Amino acid sequence: MSFMSAGVTWLGLGLTVGAAGLVTYGLATLPCSATVRREDAELVCRPARRMALGLGALAVSAVVVGTVLMVFAVTDFG
């Protein structure tokens, strides 16, 4: 596998995981805006927010790896 195809794969993975993180965070904020007790809403939202933060960190890492691989593909070392 060339650096170019690996870079594109990692960039795609990063964008996909980032979108999943945004959707997870959006779904996590729904109970907080509903008409439920504030304490119950926070208990429901906290794990989903942590998952969204983890997905965001994973997405940033994948985009950085993809960018580095794309730079390797464009740079001629020889």
C-alpha cells in the first residue's frame, strides 16, 4: 500500500469517526434539553459526552496520521 492510499484511508477514517463523535454529542445533549430533572439528565449525558470526547480525540489522531502519510507521499526523499 502506498503512502498516498494509506493517507487517504486514514483521513477518511478520521472524518468518519469525527462525524460519529458529533452525532454522539448531539444525541447526548437531547436529554439535557428535555423536560426531565436536571440531575437525571446529567447522569444520562455524562457517559455519552465522554464517548463523544473520546471519538473526537480518535478522529484528530487519525487525521494527523493521514496528513503525515500524505506529506510522505508528496515529499520526494530521493
